[in-house]
Amino acid sequence: MIIGDRKLLKSIVRELKSQNLKIVFTNGCFDILHRGHIEYLNKAKKLGDVLIVGINSDESVKKIKGDKRPIIPLYSRAYVLDNLKAVDFVVPFDEETPIELIKIIKPDVHVKGGDYKEEDLPEAEIVKGYGGEIKIIPLIEGYSTTKIIKWILNKYK
């Protein structure tokens, strides 16, 4: 389910927590979804009962990755994520960091990929502050959206 309304998100999270379900949260751009993304999301899902994925809006991706990104628009990226077995909810966000979503969701586990270190995450203090846990999942070597884009550009020069 794609949740674009934060009031609805609060209501859903309240219901999940009332059922004592373990909530896992992760976030990213998920531009040109590849095997590395899928394995990462599958591993994240195994850390709890419900996986909520924050997805950067197109404007947010541009701020982070530059004007030529995203390649795939938000509605398509969100649709694809929403149709993966591991993903229960997809929540678009406009900010550069997921801090505001984390404040709403207060996930039991916040997951990031191995290209991050816990001490470098701006959201780490918030997660730990309410008793949440941060898990870093190692990256699958050889898979990245940037590498895919470079490969395509080189192949079709």
C-alpha cells in the first residue's frame, strides 16, 4: 500500500503497534530497481513483521543525486516497490532525510545499506532516543543504480 497522507500513516502505525507487530523501516531513492535492492529489502523484512519503505520524492532525489536523477519518476518507483513481496507499505517523502517519517513511525528497527555507517546517519540519535535499533545490511557487490547508468551510457555512446 502506498501511503501519501501522514495522518493515514499515523493511524496505520498506531494499529500495527496495537497488534504488537515489530515494525522495520528503511528508505531510499530506489531509482532503477536491481537485484541489490531486492536482496536488501528481503533481508530488511526478515528483521520484523512489517516493512515500511520511505521513498524519496523526485525533488528530493534531485537534491541528493543531481538534476539528471531520478531516471524513473516517483509514481513508478513507488508502484514497483509496493508490488514486492517483502514490502508492506511505501511512503513517499520530500525531505532529504527520513527523520520526519521516523518521528511518526518510530520503527523498532531502522535499516540502512552497507554504504552507510551508523555514526554518520542523521537519524541515528532519534532512533536510539526512543529505544529503536539500527541495523546495517551489507551491500551486494556489483549492484548499484549508478553503475547501471554508467554501463548504459558507455554501451550506447
